[in-house]
Amino acid sequence: MFTFNSYFSIQYLALLLPFTVALYAFLPQKARRVVLLGSSYVFFWAISGKLIAYLLFSTLSIHHIGLWLASIQDECDRTVQTVPKESRKELKARFLSKQRVFMGFAVILHIGILLVLKYTPFFTSNLNSLFKLFQIPIEMEIPSFVLPIGISFYTLQAVSYLFDVYRRKIPADRNLFRLALFMGFFPQIMEGPICRYSDTAQNLWEAPKLQWHNLTFGMQRILFGMMKKMVVADRLNLFIQNVFGAYESYDGFVTAIAMVCYTIQLYMDFSGTMDLVIGSAQIFGVRLPENFQRPFFSRTISEFWKRWHITLGTWFKDYIFYPLSMSKPLKKLTSRSRKRLGNHFGPLVSGSIALFCVWLCNGLWHGAGWNYLFFGMYHFALILCGSLIEPFVIRLTGALHIRRDSLPYRIMQIIRTGILVCIGELFFRAEGLRAGLTMFQKMFTDFSLATFHDRTLFSFGMDKFDFLVVFLAMVLIFIIGIWQEKGKVIRKQLSAKPVAVRFAVYYLLILAIVIFGAYGAGYIPVDPIYAGF
């Protein structure tokens, strides 16, 4: 049975999207805006029901708070012109203080709702564990909340809008409906990308006419995303569930295979969803920011996170890392550290504090669990260690006459980074931190190829045919990735080919999805993974 909580459902692909496109194509501009906003709320209501109230509240609150901030800024600009120059700095500081009060209220309100809904059960259960450990006769009831789909994504969009108004990067939007469309645009409401107001709001409001170029390019992207999700990610799901759900029963070899398979599944699921989301928006002439740039070609963990979930990374960088790094206490610390430790290690002292906060938030953003916190701290440690040892690596490779730009060295870096990423995803997927540590230990203390030799590996949810299909799909995606790394725009090259060639490619993609996609009798639909975050 198909459900309407996925972009890959029949309801979305065969009903909502085509119906919206058909209405959009034959209506004037103002009506097209209504169609987009109406479809967005229909979609969100269909997946969340009455929980749409959270989205409506978030939209209304940032609209009003944005206008309050703008009114303070306007009053400040008018008043400053009427006082002597020597008094202006003090006057601006008073108005800035007012704005900070509103911003503090807004952040507490929106992040507070997210914290209460998403993390209260986690913190309550851990408090109960502490009380039990110290034999305190208190046991708090663990509350249960229904979490609205996409709340982590649109909350960050709301906060970024207010910060940009506060910083005067954008004017406060007086048009509630334009702001509502920015917050709730249906292709990206569930899993992002996390958009900035300056990037998409006006583009959405312009509601450009439907164009054949956008329609075909959008459909290409949708088909490619469906292939990633349905042929690769969903096919891997049963094997991954079986191994991670009963990890005590399997040896280190099976655990290692499951670790790699989950890393592949997560990437294919999320990047495939982003392909479908960006393709859906492109049909309407709306350009959403890219969320992936072939992350598994990265040579370092730091580079990996510049290519993976790009909009989340840039959000943390712009609204947590930079503000902390540029705060007065950390700037003073940087200045002192630079004098004592030099230009490389000095800035790392304060930078590591900001980086720690970023990865603490990154881990918690993904979920309420110790394994998610460990995941964040794991990547924090890897990035910090990479920065610390970089001068020594440069000296060592120089002493050994190793060219850092040579192909073998780059391949070694890519493989090393891939292994480190897979280990992180093991803890990310594990049923808790203790399970993750046990599975990691098994790969070293209980490693055996017996399940491969006796073919029982192919009885845990995937047979040889399933592994072959995944392997061939991965080879195709890898080849496309190499072309893209070389700067080739494959879809433009394809559009220059004869009609017969273009449609042959489209039909092959459709046939691959129909023949090799994971669906049908006995298949349980797999919800997009990141929709749960």
C-alpha cells in the first residue's frame, strides 16, 4: 500500500505533481502563485494532518517578528539623523539591544518548540537514569509527542530568515503569502534543501511560465532520483534492517558489509530524494540550491561535509560557526593564541570551540540519541585532527617526495575518507551507542568470511541478483559522477543529442525503475530516511 508521506508515492508522482503542473500551465501569474501555495498546504496536510498548525504558526510568527525588527530598524534610521554625530553610536546600540530582545524571543520560541517536541523524551529518560544511578526516588513520566514532518527543516529556514532581517541582509517581507510560499513550498517541505529567503522567495513568487526546457530537465532529474531511491536504496533496506536489528547474531564481515550498504543506502536515499525535489521545482522554473556535490570523491572529512547536505552545513557555518568565531571572547582568544602558538595553531584554539558547538548541534539535529551525539563528536574529532596534523603531513610527504596532487595519493585519500565516513554511519544507524560500539568491535574481533564462502550472506534479505543490481547501478552512478567531476554537464550534452537518442535514454531509465525497482507484492514502502530528522 502506498502512503502519502513520500515524494516517491503514487499520490505524489501520479496525482499531486501532475495535477499541479496542469493547473499551473493554464493559469495567469497571480493564479499560479495560488496553485503553488495551495498544493503546498494540501501536500503538508496530507502528510501531517492537523500538525500543519505548526507550519502555519511558524510562518505567522516570523512574519510578525520580521516586521517588528524592520520597524525598529526604520525608527533607528530616522532617529539617528536627528541627533549629533557623537550621540549616534550610543543611540544605535540602544536600538540594537531592542532588536536582540526580539531575536532572542524568536530563537527561543522556534528552537524551543523543536527542542520540546524532539528531545524531551530523550532528556527525560536520561534524567531518570541519573536518578536511578544515584538512588534518588524520583521517576519522571516520559512524554510522547507527535513530531510534524519536516519541522527540523522549516524551523531552520524560519530562523535564517529572521537572522537575515536582523543583519539587514534582506528587507522584512510584508507579503504574508510570499513568506508562506517560501516556508511551505511542497517539493522541499519534507526533506529540504534548507533554503534562504534571498535565494528562492522571489523566484517562487514570480511563478514563471511553464517552459518545455524546464519540464524536460525536471523530469530527467526526477527519473534519476527515482532510480537511486527505488533501485538502490530501497533494495538494500531489508538486508540492513536484518543486520542492524539483530547485530548480535552476525559476525564482523556481515557487519562491515551492512555498514557499507547503509552508507550507500543513506546517500542514494537522500541524494535521490534531492534529485526528485530539485527536479519537481525545476518544472515550475524554480531553482533550489544543490544539497550534494558527489561527496564520495572527497579527499578529507572536511571536504566531505562541504559536499554532503550542503545547505545544512552552510546554515551551521553562517548562523553558529561564524557568529561564535567573531564574538569578542573568541576573537581575543584567537589573538592571544596566535602570539603563543603561531598563525596555524593559534586560530585553531578558538576555532575548535566554535567547531565543537557546530558538531554538537549537528549531531542533535539528526536525532535524540547518544549515537547521534557520538556521530557529531566523531566528525568533530576527525576534522580537528585533520587541521592539527596538516603541517606535519605536508612536511612528511615533502620529505618522502610524494606529490600530493598525484593520482595514487588522491585515490588513497578518497578511500581513507570513505572508510572513515562508513564508520561514522555505522554509529549513525546503530540501535543506540552501545549497539554501535559492539558492531564496531565485531569487525575486528569476530571477522570471518564463512558467511561469504557458504553463501549464507545472500540469505539475510538480499540474494546474488539483488547485490548484482545494486553493483551495476552503483557503477553507472560512479561513471556519471566522474564525468561531472570533470566539469561535464551531462544533461546539457544529452539535450544536444537527436530526439531518438534522448528518448532512448529516458525509456531505459524508466525500464530500469520498472524492472529493477523495489516494490510490488510483499514489499514494504521505505519512507525517505531524512524525513525522520
